[in-house]
Amino acid sequence: MHSICRIKSWQVYDKPLSKAHETQQPRKNIPKPHERYFAIMDMLKKCDYNSSSNRLCREVGFHIEDTQMLKLNAEILTQPQIQTGQNCEANVRIGRIPLDGHLFTPRPISALAIAYFGTDAARKENLLKEFRTTLLNVMNNYHVDVKSEGHNVSPTNDQITGYFSTMSERKCQFVICIMDGKSEDDLKQLKAYIKDCGTIKYGVMTQCVLLSKIAANRSLTGYCENLIRKINYKNSGINTKVNLNEALKYKKSQTDSYMFFGADVIHPTNVTRQHPSIAGKLFL
């Protein structure tokens, strides 16, 4: 008797661990500065870049000064304050900035359309209504003044073109596009055409959302709060602002120059310990 098995590709386990599993996980302590220093110096000695057997460094003409680390004069600046409003300081939580009902500069939207792009509007009516109501309530809570309409659009190129042509003529400022499709390829093509037609051809600002994500989201209010960030940013509003006054209060001279930078970090999953977060961009 023979058994046949198929090995599936690996998957990241992104569910929270139970308390029992957490206690079994080895705890890794962050190395202290002197431990990190000696670990780096030990690695440099093992590499032995200046060895005659290191052909690469010899051919290029490199001589690596590895007896000691460079010493530089530095100054630790006061951490700049991040504000979500004129008198509201943000409480940064593990790299995330909760807006807590505030936008530094909320921009009003004089003509907002919330449009469903799909073929099943009647059956999805309750979900669409719940999303629209929640989004408008969140906008009101964040002091984003809007005048809105709800539309249903058939997801064909002709219908989409006609819709955005009409919205442009009516001076519609922003369209939130709720996309519904049978496959991922259909949704990709739909989004590409919405952006090409709406944003590029007719100059109407758009924000695409997936109906499947709206349906699967356990906190629709939280989802809409994250959506507000994107909408306000695209509408030339300001979500948060760095207050440099406190950080630069004690600078030594008027000619001193400082640079504050941050990273746009991608988190593979919420709870995985095996896959690190990736710093994708630096804003200087």
C-alpha cells in the first residue's frame, strides 16, 4: 500500500499565540551597548579584511582600519512633538500615531461621491449603507465637512468613463470607489481603469476600497478612521505635524542645521516573530 502526500507551500502563521505557547517562546534580550560593541569588534577580527588572503580587498586596494571604531561628536536632540491638532499632542504607540478624533488641518469636501462599482448592489445594499453611514459619521467626528451622494456604477469601461465624465462636469471633488469583483484580476483591472479614467483623464480625486475588506473588517469604525487619513492627505489636508520648537529650543547657534527623519515601515504580520519589519523608505 502506498500513500501519496503533497507538500504545500509554507504559510505565515499570523494568529495570536496562546498564553501557553507564549511561555514556551525563548526570550531574547536586547544586547547592552558594550555587548553590541564587543560583538561587532569580534566579528571584524574574524573577517580579517587586511589579511593577505583577502583577494578582494587587496585587488581593490582597500585597507580597513579595524582596530577601533570611529569617534564622532554628537548631540542627542529633544524628541520632536507630533501634533494631531493645534493643541493636541499625539501619543505614539509602538510606531503608530492614533489620531484620537483629531486632524491637524482637516480639509472640507464640497462634493463627495461614494460609488459602488459592481453588479450586485441590491444584495449588498445593507453593507453599503452601513459603510457609508459609518464613514460619514467618522468624517463628522474628525471635523471633515462633506456634502455627499451615493451612486451605483456598472464596472464596464463605458459606464465608468461616462460616470467620471458626469462627475467632472458636476465639479465633484472626490469619489470613494467601492470595488466589488469575482476575482483578484478583475479588481486589479477595475482599479487601474478607475485611476486612469477618473484621476488622470478627468482630474477627479479617487480613493479605492475593496468591498470584501469592508465585509471582513471587525471594526468598521477603525477601518474608516484609517481611510480618513488617506482621504484628507489626498485632499491637501494635514493629518499630523511635527512641532520642532521644543527640539530646537536649545540649539547652539542660529546657523546650526538639523535633520529629522523617519521610516515607512512594512509589517508582514501583526504577531510573527520570525519575519522582521522592513523599513521601506526614508523621508529626509
